[in-house]
Amino acid sequence: MADNNAKQQARAEILRLVAEYCDTYHNTDREFTEGQRIPYASRVYDSEEMVNLVDSALEFWLTSGRYTEQFERSLGQFLGVPYCALVNSGSSANLLAFMALTSPLLGERRVLPGDEVITVACGFPTTVAPILQYGAVPVFIDVTLPQYNADVTQLEAALSDKTRAVMMAHTLGNPFDLKAVKDFCDKHGLWLIEDNCDALGSQYTLDGETKYTGTIGDIGTSSFYPPHHMTMGEGGAVYTKDPLLSRIVRSLRDWGRDCVCPPGQDNFCRHRFDNQYGELPRGYDHKYVYSHFGYNLKVTDMQAAVGCAQLKKMPGFIERRRHNFDRLKAALQPAADRLLLPEPCPNSRPSWFGFLLTCQPGVDRNALVRAVEDKGVQTRMLFAGNLTKHPCFDELRRTGEGYRIVGSLENTDRIMNDTFWVGVYPGMTDAHIDYMAKTILEAVMS
């Protein structure tokens, strides 16, 4: 008992010193002065994240553990979904979400190689990569401006007898038209995966009920990379209301294992040695029975510890993002004839990831971006712009196989040529926003 008390006292003292260290040497931001670099995104944290990180390190469990379980439970409660699986990145989350649809456990609804998945080319590549890597066929539809999301009027034109799913992202926090997409999927018996990596905390009202994006389709995904709405360094999550999909996701995440016993618990189900699986001998150790060709995409408990502290701050993060977006949009109204300003999807309340700007005819995007960057304001393109124009599509373009395009992707190409965005992350003050607006206005009005 004495040794345990000494251990707990030492631990408490270490964590006290960690908090003091963080408060002294990390949270020391000076008042903003014009000309200082303004990143498009950054971590926002305090001593709670660092204390959790060290607390986890002192346990030295290293792999997924109690913080992982706490985070999965808390994120599920925040979103209002019963099943949440923590993974090592948002891209891994997208991989698991799509591959879950290929499981033999889904029977006739299983996605097979050669089946088609409707998506958009204007976005991040790892929304599309799992489709191609599996041997399914992405079908690209255009997007609308100034929402930067799928043009739902093209959904029926994209449909074929091979269509099995829709997988697309909510662009920079702005929800796509979930009513139209959900109605389309329900009408034709299609799966819907919401890539929610840039939209955690966005809301959409459907049939009078307001829900978080990522929870309206069959599966939702999130990313916790440092620029995103919250961070744990590297990390992501897959969430669903469907218990079978949850079981498949966890199996694929954990090497394809059939067993669902938590880490460190050898016989949680009480049936480790008494069942028959496949052509294995009866009683074969269930912890080494594999129902899928899976991966190891788990997260460490140290990452999850940071995420647990971050998740508590999410409501404040979301409100600050909305405040920053609204302030920047109001300040840029004088340039509305030269820059197309973003608009939220009807029936939505976005948790904005960034502020998109599309140059009107006569405004040179490259010159404007250089001028803004020279003044210290960091910018980004809308990720791939048009993914089908990238070198990774060279071979597919040569063969003319492996994907389909509906229409001309006219707005997608315009975004590729004329669009950029700046940040609205919660670490930005009104002074940051006002300077960004001033810098953009000076550059575009000169």
C-alpha cells in the first residue's frame, strides 16, 4: 500500500509539473501584429491535452486501451451514434468505411470489383482511392458553386445497373445536399458513406430533425490530423448506427480478426475455445480466427488521450469557426463582384473548416494567391481540384477504363483553375480575421 501511495503521489507531481510546463512554455501567444504569419490551420490546446498524453505515457500501455475506449464512447455520444471505431487516420477511416461494404457478411448488398460508386473529383484523393484500389469504379459528377458540393441533379444520370454506393465528402465543413442524396440512395437501395473528415460538428436538418453530418448515411468518417476540427496528431474514426457494419469495421481494423474481445481480455465472450469456424478444427482459438482480409489500423492510447481532451473543447471550437467565417464573409463583401463568396447548403449549419474563394473572370488566382501569401496569409487549393487530371490517373486515362465521368465537370475544372481558401480555425482572433480580410481586399481591388 505504501509503495502504491508513493507511486500515485509521484504521478500526481509529474502531471502537476507537466501542466505548469505547458502553461509556461506552450500557451504563450503574443498579441497579433500585422505581417505575422497566419497559418490556414493549427492545433489549439492547453495543459489538459499534455497532461493526458503524459498520463497515458506513464501507464506505458502504448497500444489501444482505456483512453481509446473513452474516446470512442464520448465521440459516439457527441454524434448520437452507438458505434464508433477509432483508427490511425482519416484516410484509414475512409478505407475501412468503403471496405466494410465489400464484406461477404453483407450478402447480396456486398460491393464487388467492377461495381460503381458515385462520387466527385473535386476533393481529397483518399475519398476515392479505396474505390479504385479495390477494383470498383468511381463515377464522377460535377459540383455546384458556391457550395462546392455534388451537383445532385446529375445523380440519376450517373446511375447504372452496376451502381452500389455513393461516397463523398462534405466540402470544408459545408454539408452536401443530404436530403437529395439520401432520397436517391434510399430509392435505389444504395449505400451512403459520408466522408466527414472536414466537417466534424456540422449539422443538417432532415425531415424536421437536426443531426450531425456523418450520422445520416450508413457510415461516417472523421480525421484528427492537426489541421482538422480537433486533433490527436494522427487519427481518425469510423461511426455507424448499424451493428453489422460496426462489427465488419472493427474486424477489418484489427487484422480481419473474427473475435471482438477488447485488447488485453482473452476470453471476454466466454466462447474462445468452443466454436466451429470455416474448416478449422472445432475449438480453434477464436482470437486467431479471421473472417476478413484485414489491416492493422488501430491508434495508440497516447493519441486517444489527447483526443479525449480535445473532444471536450469541440463545442467551443465549432462556435469559433462559425464566428470567424461570418466575420470574414462580412468583411469581404466589398469584393463580392470579384470573388465568389461561399454559401452554406440549405437546411445546414456548417462547422466551417475553411473559407473558399473563387476568382471571377478577370481576376488571376495565381497572382492573388502570391500577393496574399507575401503578406503572411497562408492559402490552400481545394485539394485535388480535379482529381482526374492528376498523374495518378495517367494510366487510367490512357486505357479509358476504371472510372466514368458524367458530363464535363465544368465547375470542377473552374475550381481547379480559379479557387483557393484561407483558414478560420478556432485559434484565430478577430485581429487575424480582420488582417486576412484587409490583405485579400487590397490584393483583389488593386
